[in-house]
Amino acid sequence: MNDPLQDHLRLLNRRSFLSNAGLGVGGVALAGLLSREARAANTVHKPLAGYPHFAPKAKRIIYLHMNGAPSQLDLWDYKPQLEAHFDKDLPESIRNGQRITTMTSGQARFPVAPSQFKFAQHGKSGRWISELLPHTAKVVDMLAVMKSVSTTAINHDPACTFAMTGNEIPGKPSIGSWISYGLGSESDDLPSFVVLTPKSVGGQALFTRMWSSGFLPTRHTGVALRSGGDPVLYVQNPPGVQPGDRRVTLDALAQLNAAGHRELGDPETLTRTAQYEMAFRMQASVPDLTDLSKETPATLDLYGPEVKESGTFAHSALLARRMVERGVRVVQILHRGWDQHGNLPKDIARQCQQTDQACAGLLLDLRSRGMLEDTLVVWGGEFGRTVYSQGTLTKTNYGRDHHPRCFTMWMAGAGVKPGISYGETDDFSYNVTKDPVHLSELNATILHLMGVDHRRLTYKFQGLDQRLTGVEERHVIKGILA
């Protein structure tokens, strides 16, 4: 049972914090008259006191989530010796009784399916990369490729929830919400955490829990921009309503909410006021954000031919750069369609064609603007794929089942050691053999690069000091740090 006195004191503390957080309409109006330097202490998205814990390498993060789980065997984890094992059974000594999904547990055999794609070495690092990623191959010396990532969940929903929130159980805050909660944002006119969901062919459902604030204040929930039509529904005034009318309405609502907060002390009351204010600001900031007319042809060419088409991954990647350029702290792009249980060669080629150039172009664009040195970019899925084929195996077609034991992710930019490969897997890309990386350790490393000690970023909920990395001991991956 909650202690009413402690709850009251907690609300008083939050009231004191939020009342000084620059969220009041008067404070916002005054801030608009001052220079950014002069009002740095009164930003709309203010960090927690004492944050960051130490000097950050990264001021912002762009997380490229390939939803559905890309096959590491067909993109990054080169295993040429598998050709000799084509259609042979996966040795039991490799599988070693590990669990598999019900989609393949009934198969009579687990035939090894080598990748049909060619690999070549690229960059000064000599990194082996699939022919499916020709543009990424050109920037491989900017990447820290981690081939030994693992997770606990074996199915998409809990695995994606874990990847984004650090827990398989829905209801926990996403990594973007944790960062927004701790560090706030430099932008007064855009949310601190924005989510983009490009159009795709099929794929797993994307649940809002992947960018939800969970038990954190709801103003830290990611704002999802739509992939078609108006980026934000109902953000524009309806016909007949002028900006001045909306301003008067919001001022009146702010006064009513302030009175309600003084009486009840509910911090969500001030959150509601802040969200109204942000929506008002977004009426001007979002159209400016999505207007690509001032981008040079050279910049547009970096992202590929689909960059001007709203809702494409390329368009989303360019918007991500424009957001972090405007002070957004966290941008998350979730690209669906990587769940290839069958027809993998054709489908993964389509996915790479949609994303490869834009991923590379994003890195080059950030570097050309001097932003890559303090922007962290993360690429990866929720788990990997099996070396054995799901369903019928031929020389030209195969599928792969879920595999949480090892998969590949990469990071680039602020504080990351470029041009390295970290971790190794066995000859079948089935087990980690060197330098294992758990997803929770990856999250701890992300927070570390943002200047946050993951053990100290906590929030009291249900009697626990909750944190993104959970209650088990997790360590920063020092081997990938510059």
C-alpha cells in the first residue's frame, strides 16, 4: 500500500521541479523574446538536475530500428565455409538443445542454408560486407560493427518491446523516453523525442509501447509523425480559428490547469499544459521541418531517389537529420518488413534497396555538417536469424527463423571507435564465441555516450528504483568506445 505522506511529498517535489521547468505560458512567452544563449536555463524540455552525469560524447541520437530482424548471415556475418554444409543438418553440438520457435520445431530436419549473396572486403578495415549493402560498404570505416549481440526473447512482440524498453513486459518507458526524461532537449519548438515509421510492404505491427513513456511523465512519450498526409493530425487550426484565438484559448486553459495543479498537485496537469503549448509551437515548426526545398541537390542525392517521397525510409532519414539539427534529442526510425521466414533472398534485397543508401547518406550528411562527432547513430533489429532454413531449401530460395543468440548491430558517430568489428560467432553464426554483447549492455553504452550513468537514471515505481537496463548488473561496452 502506498504511503499517502510520501506520495504527497513526492508530488510536492515534482511540483517544485516542474514549476521551474519553463513550462508556464508566461515563461514561454518571455523565453521567446530572449536569445537561445540567454534562455538556455529555461528551455521547454529541461533536463533533470545534475544531468548529464559527466561530459557527454553524444548530444543526440538517431536510432534506426530494422523491425522484423535482419539476417546477419546475409548482410554482415560472413561464413564462407557454410557452402560445404549446404542442405546438411545443423550439428546438434551447435544447436545444443537451445529453444527454437514453434514455426520450425515441427520440422524433420534443420538444413543449413548458406547465404546466396556475395561478400567482399571494404574500407581500410577490410570489413566483409554483403553485396546487398553497396552504399554502407563505402562508409564502413565509420562504423563499429558488433556481431555478438544477443537478447532473451525469441518472438517479435516481446523482443521488440525488450529492444526498445529493456523489458519484455509492456508498460516500461522506451529508451527515447528515458533519454528525454533525463536530458531534456535543446529544441523549444519540437518534441524532445520523435518517431518516424516509414511505409513498408507487410511486416510486423508497430505498437506504441515501443516509444511510450510508460510510468514516466507522458510528455516524454515519443511523438510519432505520420508517413503520409499531415505529419501530425489536428496540429493545424480548423477553418475560422486564427492563431491569436488559439493563443487566448491556451492561456485560459493554462490558468485553469495551474489552479487544478495547485489544488491536487498532479504533475500530469502541467504535462497537459506543456503538450498544448508544444502543439501550438509545432504549427509553425513542423511545416518548416518537412519543407525540403532548401536542401541542395547534392544533399538530396546522398539519400537516394526516393528522398522526396513522403513516407519512404530515405525521406525519414533526411527528416531525422533536420530534426537533430533543430535540437531534437532522440529520433527513432522504425522500418518494417525484415521478418523473412520464406522467400528471403528476394525480400531482403528489397529491404536493403529501400534503406542502404539512406543509411550511408545520413552518416555522410551528418559528417559534412560537423554533426557526426556529437550525434550517435544506431542500426539493428530485435534479434537475428537462423543458419538453417525454414521450409523448403533450394540453391536460390530459403527462409530463416528467429534467432536471439547472436545477431549484428552497428553504431557510428559520437564517442564510437570507427572501423572496428567487435565480437565473434561460431562457424554457423549460431553462438557467440568472443566478446558477447547483451542488448541491455548496448543500452547502457548508449546512455554512457549521452553522459548518463545507467545505474543512476532511475524512477521510483511500484516500490522499485526502475531503470532502462534492469536490475541485473550491466556494463558499458568499452571495446567499442573511442
